Amino acid sequence: MAGDLYGISAKKIDGSDAKIGDYKGSVLMIVNVASKCGLTPQYAELEKVYEKYHGKGFEVLGFPANEFAGQEPGSNGEIAQFCETKFGVKFPMFEKIVVKGDGQHPLYKQLISSYPKATAKSESQLRKILDQNGLGPKNDTDIMWNFEKFIIDRSGNVVARFAPDITPTDPQVTSAIESQLAK
């Protein structure tokens, strides 16, 4: 399945055409994002990680999604403006897509197929809270919530997946990034 991600098309947030393959040779973090979520402050950490590692061949690719309690209701233009003005986001952002359920984007079908289960925090309460409120994933392979992170190696292989409440600057995440950049 190496490189299968590279043929997948997606539109950038400005409407221009792109393929994941445009980033071939870089280590990637692909993350579903939202602007009205309790985890939205992770945008700042995503930008921090992007700036730290970008010069070494690392990219963060942000994919807005509205499947989680309607926490990304904005248009692509509104999302782009929010990211730029609120968090100074410079990493590539893409148009809003569906990351779970009916109409799931081929990118997320491939990511989940390649790495079915996210690493979770042992002390995490997120899944429990989501389940108690009827918002939890239907199964362990579903995207749990906004800000789930996938790490892709330079050859297009998914090498890690982190639950939403594991932040971009968590040592588990930065270690996975650094390990791939060192190869």
C-alpha cells in the first residue's frame, strides 16, 4: 500500500487542485481540524510543529471536517481567514471534507485502512465523555473526533496515528516525526 496516498486528489482551501503526491518525499502529518472545538487551540501547536520541522522536510496538511457536533460550520473562505487571523497558520489547508460516515473522502478511507487504530492516552477521558454523550465513534477504527493525527513517512506509508487529545507537541508525536525525518 506504500504510496497509495499519493494518487489521492484534494482541493486546497483556495479551491486549487492538489494531490497528496505533491508532498512526496516529505514526512506528513495529516489532521482533521475544526474551528469551534474544545481542541481548536491545537492549531497553535500544529503551526509550532510545522515551523520547527518544515525546513527538514515536514508538512502538516489540515483537512477541515464538520462531522463532530457541527464544530466546523464555516465556508472554506471563513475557515481560511479564521486560521490565518486567529492562529497564523502557514501550513497547507484543504477544503472541508468528510472524514467518517457517508461520503467519506478517499484520503480518510485510505488512512484508516492503512492504520486502523489510533494511539490513545492511557489516562484520557475523551472517549468516555464522547460515549456518555452519544458522540463516540461507532467502532475503534473510526476517526474519534477533531484533531486526530496521522504521520506518513517519506514513501507514503502511514506509520502512526494519534487520538485527538494527544497534542501535536506531545513527545509521542514529535518522536514519531523526528524518527521519520532521520531516515
